[in-house]
Amino acid sequence: MSIYNVTVARIRELCYQRNITPNALSYLSGVSQSTIKSILNGESKNPGIVTIKKLCDGLDISIIDFFNTEDFKNLEQEIK
């Protein structure tokens, strides 16, 4: 799985765990609905670290908690 796919899956997982919609995440994080939609729908394949940090703030987790998953730990090198 690519880092993009793992990132999208993690955002969806965290929203599901907190029982919030992407629109609610937009409100909580201050990231526009269109940006979140673009990330989740594959239109934006490279969300910036600042955007990820804002999403983490809205989810009330640290950026370390966001990336501290087996999926992120097991990512293969993308440059070959």
C-alpha cells in the first residue's frame, strides 16, 4: 500500500472511531471541506504535513499518534 492510501485509511479510521464525518472533521480542524474531500477522494495525492497536523489537532491526537500504526511502520520504500 502507498503512503497516500495508508494516510486516507488512517483519516477514515479515526473519523469512524470518533463517530464524526469528514465535514465534522473540517469544522474541528479548520481544514476546508474541499481539502478533506480532495484528500479522501484521491484528487490530492500528497497532503502536506501542515494539513495532517491540523487534522490531528481536530482529532485531538498528536502527529506521532497519527503515524504510529503498523501500516505506516510497514510501508515499503516508494523510490526504487
